[in-house]
Amino acid sequence: MNAVPQSIGDFDYIIVGAGSAGCVLANRLSADPSMKVLLLEAGGKDNNIWIKVPLGLFYLIGNPRWDWCYETEPEPACNGRRIPVPRGRMLGGSSSINGMVYVRGQPRDYDVWRQLGNAGWSWDDVLPYFKRSEDFALGGGDQLHGTGGELRVEDARVRWEILDAFRDAAEQVGIPKTNDYNAGNYEGSAYFHLTQRRGVRWSTASAFLKPAMSRPNLRVVTNALVDHLCLEGKRVTGVAFRQGDEAKTANARREVIVSAGAIGSPQILQLSGIGPGAVLERHGVAVHHDLAGVGENLQDHCQPRQLFRVRNTPSLNGIANSYMQRMRVGLEYMLFRRGPMAIGPATLTAFTRSDPTQDTPNIQYHVMPGAYPKLGEPPPAFPGFTASACNLRPTSRGYVRIKSGDPQAHPAIRYNYLSTPEDQRVAIDSIRLTRRIVHAPAMAKFAPEEILPGGNAESDADLLAAARESAGTVYHPVGTCKMGQDLLAVVDERLRVRGVGGLRVIDASIMPNLVSGNTNAPTIMIAEKGADMIKADARVGERIAA
């Protein structure tokens, strides 16, 4: 490593992280040709063919070239298991390895954010930002959806008999069908809307970054691992990072925006001396600003898995175990961009209540036309499907904390899944509801047989034990740099880090509470709104200076 870091220059804005939020910010801020913008990404370019193929995520997750390959600390309420936490490590970040699912969350989610003291974050406030990004192929241009935006949203390009039957069965037990779960009430079952363009993954790198990369005022630097933020007193003035063995710096005339996600953003702040003082001192990091909430309040959607064997119908298991079927499916995708390779790990969803006392749907199904005990493991030979429900509003809270002053060392991640009675109750009730659906008349001809956890698990204690053994992430970590007014708040309602000048955090980590659904679309919305805030605050500053 060089003894003296090399400066790569001065920029108006430096964005750390080219993921779901960072790519949007880079596009929106560099749209002003007078602003010089730097985007730093720790991973490489998104130039692997499997990134573009929707089902290719099975080849990317767990590969350290494309995935940070995080895992939790032993989870006390999940039998001490370490649970994998996939996070994208390339341009596009996790939008380059996710399930491409487009879900906004319920209006009540954002109204609660506003009720917590975050002015400007109610549903009515954020809906225009969802619409701005959208190019909704299923009928946009109305009060709820947008057209002409960068983010293409399309219908799933494959249907499965077993999933159609699951929808029919769900309707028979009281869960209606819907064509648009993003229409506001979020009640019912539907095939997922997907961020794809004609069957190809449409990540934020494809949608927002690639069209902006020709701008002379935008510089994108990959394989740039941030060492720390540079501070002068209580103001951030730049970023120190590494490219291989070379130490480099970049100076920020206006602001640094950390957009490294719910795992990366608190780690970068803590490595820079911004965070809980006791944690920083324990690992030899000088405390520049003692901010208790950095890394706390970690939340995710926890999902126990339920697998079923079926008869008389095809599934992904048969395709995965047959060379000829794999060739047929591959040819179908190459010629028509349709078929099983055009989907992610889950194809069908349903939003409903785990019990009648819930005011709005509090669980979400991810239904997959294949029975996979664990992603990445060889599938069983028999046909089957997976129907698992996640708790949309968990009460368990965890943390992200550095374990070393070395930026290459992974932080300690603990979700504390299933650590509260409320979350345990939802898990038990969800498993029972899934069984009601699977045993409804519409599923009878497929003779479904529960493989995991198995029909012998009947009591509350048995079902909770099964949940503890099978539960895992739905890949929605949020909340570790929460927006708010309380003692754990890290950013204010304009996403400025409290007590530190020239610094914002703009990504999923600022969510005070989880949204009731998948988190990629809300993260893009946060970046859209954050970009407007940055530009508006800059105009105010210019008027004051004048």
C-alpha cells in the first residue's frame, strides 16, 4: 500500500455504494451538468451473463465475486444457527442478485414513519417518487402507477399449474385474488410484478446508472473499498478508500452520501469513528462522534420454510434433475425470453393476516414452483413446491457492529429472529394457515405431502421448534441508520446524519420500521426522494451564500 494516499480529485458529491440507492442518486445528481459526482463501488462491474438471466441468481449467491457472503452470528432463538445474509457486490448491488420483485409496501407503513416524527414521509408524500421511477408495463399513467420512468416493471413471463391451484386454494380459505397488490390495500394473491425488461433482469445499474455513465461530470470507480470517511472536526470532507494495494482519497466540496446498505452503511460509519462509542473503542477506532443508534435497530423479514411433494404436475425439481429439460428451458429462454429461466426464486405471492385481529395483512407468501430445502443445494428428485410466509412487521430487533478496525473484516450481524412472543406467534399461525391452503379442495388432485417441517409437527411447541430450525432471511435487512427523533435515530427526516456536517445516509438502513413487503422498490423511492432533498438543500445554501 502507498505510504501517502493518492488523491483522485475534488467532487461536489461522493456517493459510497453503487447499489439500489447509489445508482439512482448517481443518475439524479449528475443530471445537473454543473455538479461533479463520484460513485464508489467496492465490487466490480456487472458483466457476468448470469446477472442478466433472472434465474441466474442461483449461480451468483454465495460466490464472493458477486456476493459479500455475510452470515449472522449464532442466532440464539434459531438453535444457534449462523444464517447466510446475501448482499450484492457489484454495480447494481443487491438489485443485481435479488428476486426482481416489485413491492412498495402498505400505505400504513409510511404513515407510521410520519407519525414517528418524520415529516414528508407519509404515503401521500412518497407515492409520487414511486411513480417517478416506474415504467409500469401493466397499465401505468394513473393515480397509482407511472410510465416512462427508468425502472421497467413487468408481469411474470411464466405460469405454473401448481401455482394457479395454490391461488385457487387460497381463495377457498378466504384470501382473494388480485391483479395488482400495489394498488393500495395489499390484500390477496397474485403473480409477482418483476423489475425486468422483456425477460432480462433490470437492475438499478441497468435502469439508472448505465444511461448516465456517458456524462462527463460522473465518475464511477469500481473495486474501491472504503477505509473511512475523512473528517475535519464534525464535518465530513471526503473519503479514503483502497483499490487493491493502493490507498486513495477523494474530496467532497458539498456532501458525502453513504449508500452501502443496511450492513455496509453502519460499518462504514463505525470505521470512521461515528457510532456507539463503546463499540468503537473496543476495536481501536477513535471516536469522532458518539452516535448510539449506528448499527442498531436491524430488522428483516423472517420466513420459516414449508416444502411439499406433489404428483401429477411439473415443477422446477424435474427440470433441475433432467439434462434434456434443462436444454429445452435454456433454448426457450434464448429464443423467447420466457419460461422458468425468466423467473426468480419466488413467482407467486399472497398478502393476508395470520389471525383475524390484524388490522391489515401482516404476512406475505413467497411461493416457488420447486421444493428446495436450501438455496444452493441440489433439489430433490420428486416434484414439489415451496410455500413460506414471512412476518411483515416483526418486533425482533438486532444489530450490525464492527468486529475489527479492518474494513475488509465482516461486521457482526445478529437479527435476533423469533426472539419475541409476538414473532413466535406469527410464525406458528403462518404454518397452520399454509396447511389450510394446501389442504383446500383446489389442491386435492396434486396430493400434496408436507416434507418440511412434516405433518407430525402439530402442537405450538412443535411448530415453533420447526420455525427455529428452518427460518431464514428474506433478504430485506433495514433500519441500522434509522430516521427519526429518538435516542437511536441516526439521520433526520432529510437523511442528514445527526451531529455531523456534510454527510447523509440514503438507503434501506434509514427505514425506522420495515415496510410490509419486499424492500427494493422502497429503497429506490428513498433514493429518489433523497436526491430531491439534496438538490433543494443545495439551492437554499446557495441563496444564503449569495
